[in-house]
Amino acid sequence: KHDYIYNKASKSITLKENLIVIKYARLSPCSPFLICIAVDPSENITYLKLFSMHKENFIQSIDLSASYPQAIVTDITSVPYTESRNSSLDSDRKYKDELHHAEKLILDECFIVSLNYEISEFEDHDNILLYSIDEELGQITFQNSIRTDSSVTCLSNFINNTFIASGESIELFKINYSVKWNSFLIKLISNKLEMNGLIK
């Protein structure tokens, strides 16, 4: 029994039980999964859900509100390793390719989520979360997180193993992965570019 209603005309997904999908992402155009952010307005709970295109159903649900009370999800995006074709950027040390081939492939299974704690009492919590998906098992796993000094409303994958977080400011981050330790590290690699307004 499906826990959603699929509208073919609008190509939208409406969850039953008063849940609303507000954002979604895919690891790649050929990925069999949709990563969805769903909210329950009546209970004020936010979920991270994994939708299987093959099974035509949600196969995993994570209660984000339990770990990040009152936080608002502002964006979600995949972070596949993207080769740079800009020689001037390649020569910059901050973009230096430090990953082996196997480590690059791991990034193709990852996505990031940004949170806003504007109405929360827990403003010191991390606001960028890194997850991976095991496509064979159909399972999301939390990997790491980081806290930025300013709020984040938009996430964009960039070259190699970097991504851009923007909102009150624009900052560049790098994701490193160690095969030996099977662990991820997110680190800031740029100065903060302050904005006059909030990027949406």
C-alpha cells in the first residue's frame, strides 16, 4: 500500500498522513532514488525520506526534528565529484585534487542538507549535514556535519570535491574522504563573502 499520491499531470508527490514534500534531490539522473524533505505541519516535524522509483514507495524515513529540534531545512543537493576544466582553478591550492579514484566514487553516493535555526533554541548546532546512500541496500547513512557562522539558504555543488554554501554570506567547503578510516571530513576553504541581503 503506497503512502503517497503521485500526480502524473504535475509530476508531483503528495504524501498521505498530512505530510508535504518541500524539497527533493537525486544523486544522478539515472539514480533509482529520490531524496525527499517532507514536513508534517500539524506536528511540526521534518523528515528525510528515501523514495524508490523501482518500488514506487518510500523505503526509509528519518525524523530530522528529533536530532535537530525546531530546525528548518533550507536546501538539499547531491555532491558528486565534478572534474574541473578550468586550468586557473586547478592551479589554486584550495581546489587541489587530493582524492584517489575510489574516494571520488564515494562522493557520487553523497548529498548535503542545510538547516536554519532562526526560530530554534539550538543555534549552536551544526547546520550542514552530510549523508550517503547505499544504493544496493537502499539506505541513507549520516556521515558528518559542520556549523557555519552565518545562516545557509542555498547549497551548490562545485568543482572537484567542493561545494558552495550561501545565505547571509557565501563560503566554499571541501569534502574529504578517507578509505583507510572510512570517514568524511568537511572543512571551510575560503574567506567569507558577506552579502547585503539573504540569498534564496
